[in-house]
Amino acid sequence: MNERENWALEVEDLTVAYADKPVLWDIDLQVPKGVKMAIIGPNGAGKSTLVKAAMGLVKPVAGEVRIFGEPRESAEGQIAYVPQRTTLSWDFPTDVIDVVTMGTYGRVGWFRRCGAAEKEEAMAALEQVGMTDFARRPIAALSGGQQQRVLLARALVQDAPIYILDEPFQGVDAPTERAIIEVLDDLADAGKTIIVVHHDLQTIPEYFDAVLLLNVRAIDSGPVEEVFTEENLRLTFGGRVGVLAASGALEG
């Protein structure tokens, strides 16, 4: 067995630059199979760029990305991606069920009409995220939290081994946050690998078992209990973590 197959995602010597300005510099990262990993860091740290580079949406200046030991280019269909909700346009005229069914296109093809089986998968995914009653609702009529659940349902029908979510809890209500984390827990229990760009430091120990601290460079990564320390957070965020330490989130 290829030793690299132990890693769901492996990034080696990855550098990404925009207009000759590095936004990621010489990143090394190994994500074990079956973990729930958070990527945290200040604004401009390169968090979204890292996940986009991992999926081939951004071209790096240097470095490699491997999925289960294979070059990313040969790992089609291995990642289901949930983008930031605020980066999408929500005023197109389509229903919730149609948006979720789009997640099956990678399997059925873009030019083949989705049938009853795909609609059934989409309804099952909507049930997982608590949105079955909204299946025929126009997507533009939903609240931000409801739209986020729909994006997650669209990823669920892909049934991929790796799920990458970019700020899924940003701007959502408490019930939606709880619904999302319950789905992610279920996916992890089923052996899926979960990678989440996250911003709320206080929920890291509760929601995740691994963490990457990023600020253009990789500060540290690994199990939460080993890596999520006040010293590492100060290296990542500077002197802006005192409130977290005071809250007790870093105790133990």
C-alpha cells in the first residue's frame, strides 16, 4: 500500500500568489482520513485560497496536491465542495429541489435529464438538513441560514469521501449551525473526511478533532488537543486572542 494513501488530502510545498504577491507560502499539510479539521486564521491568511487550490480552482505557483495518494488531477469526484454562501448569486429563478439535484450532475452528466432516482436522492439530502418542506420554494425566497442548508444538501448528494466547506457557519442562526454540525458529525461517523474554513475559535474544541492554523504560512496542524494552544494562536493572530484565553476555551 502506498503510504500516502493514509492521507485523505496532502499538500506539499504549496505556494499561491496573486499579482506576484504570495497569499500562501510553502504550505505542507497532511489531513488523515476520517477527521473533522478546521482551518483557522486571520482575514487575508489564505484560508479560502488553500481549499480552492486543493480542488484545482486556483493554480499554484509551486507545489503539489494529492488526494488519497494520487495527484489531484486524477481524483475526479473525490471532493464535495460547499462554497461561501455570500459569494453566490441567489436571484436566479429556480427551486430548492433543482439546486440540490445539481449535485448529481457529476455522475449523471450535464446533458442528461435527472430522473426519479436523482430527485429521490435530493429529497433525502434535504431531509438530512431539515429542509424537505422547502423543496419547491424558490431559492431566492430563503433566508441565509436556509440557503446554507441547501448548499450542504447539494454537497451531500455527491456522496464524496471528502467534504470541504468554506465558512458554512458565517451569518447563520443557531438552529442552522446546530443542524450543520450534526450532519458533519454523521458524515465523520460514516468515515468521511471533513475540512472546514472556520472563524469561531471558541467552538473549535467542540466541533473539530483537528485544526490547521494558517497565516500565509502554516503555523501548525494536528489534533486539537495538541495544536490549539494559546502560544500557537498568538503566532497565528498576534495579540488578539486574550479574550479566548480568558473565556476558558484554551484550558486543558
